[in-house]
Amino acid sequence: MKNILVPVGSSKNAKSHLQYAIDFAKAFGAKVYVVQIYNVYTKAGTMIKIDHILERESQAFLDEHVASVDKKGVEVVTRVFKGNLVDTIGLACKALKVDLILLEPRTNSIKEEVFLGKTSGKIIKQTQIPALIVPEGYAYKPIVKILMAAKSVALEKSEALQPLKSIKEQFKSIINLLLVKTPYYNEGDFEVNEELKALITNAENVEAPTTFQGVLEHYKDHNPDLLCVIRRKRGFFNKLWEKNTILKKDFHSTTMPVLVLSGLR
């Protein structure tokens, strides 16, 4: 893992989140790109564009933001981009060869009941970038135990496992695989290939209406430091996909990071 991207909003948690990202990157010897994205606007009633003002203000904000944390020898680079959030994040990740994006659950939302706000929700829902959602105020610690939950491990893109593989190698993590049999189960969904088999320590089969429900019912038994799920159109967050905002009452895992792998098929 060489390049980590951290989008910055205006939340009160932004400093804590960036410090986690730096601590996490230090463990891997990775570079951190701290970015802010703004849209292009025209001042009402005039033809004067103000995007250059927004760019200048955004860059000043990022420079001050980075200066407020302990970089611990990690290379931290700031970038300001203009454009549509999701499209621009995707282009930035491709140009910077980003391996993982670290997200705050709520980059702008001030609603206490919200777990995943609109900005982070859009990135999770509308991109295929591997992402790590870090709870608010969460202090960095080694990731010793991982719970990976999936309704299917039929692999077509082996590179999708790379973030999980990197974390396991770095922390010598134990990975427990929770295979959730849902009403949409297909023959072969639970056939673990050699690459994934080499990563996991144990595998458990359970039944639940959705992968999401299976995790809610069983993750406390494993007491993991990290929950790993797969981004699929009809996958883990299916119950929550209708809106970009995800409420805490609908997603109880607000005390540990969640690694979202890109779609495996």
C-alpha cells in the first residue's frame, strides 16, 4: 500500500481523522494525499467566476489543516480539485495511483443520528475505490482481528483483495470469514478460492435475510478490530443503498473501522 487519499470536509472530526490516516500510513510507509473538492460557481447576477477564490481558500484551509497534526515523518501532499465530487474523486485516485481512500463517516453532517453522511455515502455507493471508513474520534491501533462478511466469495477480480492482503501482511492479522447464506444464494457462492483461503484463519456459515443482518447478529461474537465487506450492487449495504445517508440506528457498527473492498464480480 503506497498511496492513501483523504478527502477533507468541514467536520469537527477532520483533525482526528487526518491523524489516524497519517498513523495508518506510517505503518505501511505510504504517502498521504489530502484533498478537497469544490464545484465551479458563478456569482448571482454577474459573469464573475469565483472558482479561483474557492481554490485559493481551499488550499489555505488544507495547508492549515495539515499543519495542525503530527505528520510523524509521513509524506503528506495537499491537492485541490474542482468538479463533481464522485467523478473528480475517481479521476484523482486514478491519477495519483491511490490504493485506499480513508473516509470520515460524516464529513459535513452535524446530525448525531447519522453514521454515514451524504458525501461519504456517495463515495462508497457510486465508486469502486477501496475505502476504509474510520469512526469519529477513533485512535489508531494495530488491526489484529478482522471479520470479513460476504454472501458470495466467487472471485473474478483478484486484485480486489489487495487492501485486505496488505493489512493482513502488515499486522499479521487473523481473518475470520463469515459466509452469509441469503435467499439469493447461488451454487458456488461459498467456494473459497486458493487466494482467499490463504488469507483467512477460520470460516463460518450462517443464514440471514441479508449479509447486513448476518453481520449485526454475529460480529460481536468475533470482537474484531476491523469489519471487511464487499461493495456490490446488491451486497452488504443493499438495505442502505436507497439513500446516501446511513443512520446509526440502521448500522450499529460505529465503534470500529469498516474496510469496503471494490466489487469482486
